Amino acid sequence: MRILKITAIPVFLFLATILYSQQEGDRILAIVGNDIITESDFQYQIQLYARQNQLTEISPYVVQQIFQSILTNKIILAKAEQDSIVISEDEINRELDNRIKTLISQVGSEEKLQEMYNMSLTKIKILLRDDLSKNMKAEKLKRQKFSGNIKVSDREIKDFFETYKDSLPQVNEEFEIATILLERKVSEAEKKEAKRIAEQILDSIKNGADFSELARRNSQDSLSAIEGGDLGYAKKGTFVKEFEDAVFSLSPGEVSGVVETEFGYHIIKLNEKQGDKVKSQHILIRFPKFESSDFETINFLDELRTRIISGEITFEDAAKQYSQDPQAKKTGGYAGKVSAELLDSSTVEKLRLLSAGQITNPIRVGSDTQYGYEIIKLIDIIPPHKLTLKDDYERVKAYAANFKENKEMEKWINELRESIYVDVKM
């Protein structure tokens, strides 16, 4: 028997589903409570599964499993709404910020994300927000039902392994590593230069220059710049705090001073205000990236690496003292066993050249706009292998627990279908 686990949806493909689902004339495949599953939504889920697994063809069995997965999620959401599961605005805002950062990391930069979907970051957030709220409700209900409640005994783990060992996936090459990460910080010189440009533009606005025209010529938010800096209507919670505080403090027609956020310096014009919604424009001047700031971080890590090699300080103590990864500060930099697939190919090549205990030179990590540098200590290289209870007990345990949870989930979903309207039309 082959175990099929529908993996989590990558955020950028999940967003594509939101942007392109429910097109005009879109066929409805199922009705669940007050919600629907459309044909376009279903097709995007199939496409993302194919991309995740690098498949050119998908069997009818897997297609059916994907549909059942979508149906299950809709049923859970309907139950969450029945039970009045509430997600606070703060929770949604935090998760929205995390999702946007993940999106930017996946595609490489904020500009690439905006170009991919042909809309400004603000409009992407508006589209993502409602669906994100629904998914968080469903996940909260699932956590209440199952989180921490599924236990598997040693006997269950062994029985599971004996039954399914031939269909369990092989473990890919892994690197047991420890890391020390330093984020690249915006230097005062970079801030000063961006602010100088922003203040020049603000002076032009004060002297009567057209805001929209200046945005088209100067704003480095490329998608909104095309529309004269227009951000459309947005609710509270859509913008980062500094931008939001500024835009909601303005009166219609008023222009802000220079506002600093993590993205750079903004000049904001409020056009309309309707309760907790605003319609605004902005001009963004990003922080330039001077090589001197990178060199400062790289040189610090080089010197720290030399101190570790000479025995002046241990890697563990250096990680606790200097790493800007919160988890690394707790573990002395220990990151555990990391699959080669999760590492950049150039990093994998560097690690393969090391012997156990050796440390890489500083390596750049992150996206084009948000990045840092890290040094990595190689502890061990684990070659690809078939799962065994002796060497991979915790991994097998996780598979067994997931299998048991899926069985319990299936039973629960069948119970929910007795109280929730489900009409499958395909």
C-alpha cells in the first residue's frame, strides 16, 4: 500500500489560486456550507502538486486525493464558522506579514513579486488577507482537535514500519550542521542617502509639483509607480505599523512628511478615508546598498571564524553570543540534520569540501532585498539511505503519528459531514 501525503501549498502558488480562481463562467465542483470549490481552484491545486513533485503527469488516483484534500479543508472551515472560531486582527496581521516575507523570499525580491502578479504589494496583501483569515480559522480548529493529542506507542511505530517500510521515501543526503547568522543591517550612510532623495522630492511637492507625476518618475515601488503611486483602498492592518500610523493620521488631500519603514522612506498622500479604510498614494525611496556595509558584516564573521579555529572561543559560545538567529542562540548554533534539498546548491558544494569540524567562510543567505551572512560548521554528512528504525527512529515516529492522525481526521470529517451541507457535483 502506498502512503500519499498531500504536502502544504507553497505560499506563492496559494496566492495564485486566490488571484485566478472564480473566473467568469467558472464551473462549481462542490458546495460546502456557504462556500464553494471551483474548477479553476481545483486545477491550480493540481498544478502546484505537479510542480512540487516535478511531475508531467498525475494519476487519476492522486487527482482524486487532491480534490478530497480541498473538500476536507472546506468542511473544516465550515465547522470552524459554525463553532464561531475567532482569529484576532493581531494574529492575522502577524501571519500576513510572515506570508508576505515568505513570498518575497521565494521569488527573490519585492519587485519580482509585484511583477509576477502585476499589482502592488498592498493589493496583494488585500487579496491574501481574507483567504488567510479563513485558513487560520480552520487550522485553529484542527489544532484544538488534534494538536498534542495523537500519541503513538513503540509497538505502533514498529508495526507501522513493518507494514509500510517498502513504500516509505528514502532519506536524501543530509548535512548535520551548526550556524552563526548575522543579518545585513542598513547603515546610517545608506539611510542618509535615501532620506536626502526623499526630502528633495517632498520639497518639490511642497512647491506645487504633481504628486502622481513625481511618483511615476521617482518611486521605487515599481508597480504602484506606474499608477502614480496609487495603493487603492486598504483596511487597517494592511500596512506596516509606521506607514499605517502615518496614513491614518492624515486628512484627505494632505501629504505626510518623510516616513521611515523597513522598506525605505515613504512620502504618503491620503486621498479618501472611510472608517477603517483609506485610499492613498505613496512614493518609496529604498535604502541603497553600499558594499561597505556588506564588507563590515563579512569581516566580522571572518574574524569570528579565525577566533573559533584558534581556540579563543568555541563555536557554541560564539553562536550564543553573536548569532542573530533566535533558535541558534538557544542551541549554540546547532541546526540539526538538514536535507541537501533545503540548502543552496553552492552551499552544498562548499560543505562537501569540508571535513567534520571545519567551518565555511561567510556565505550570503536570503533574498535580494533581505539578506545576511552566515558561517557553517560541518558536524557530519549523512549519505542517502533507506529508513531504518535504528538510525531514523524519530523520522519513522513522525510518519507513524501522521498516519494515525490522518485516520483520526478521516473519522472526524465523516462525523462533520452529518451536520454540514456538502454537495459534490463532479
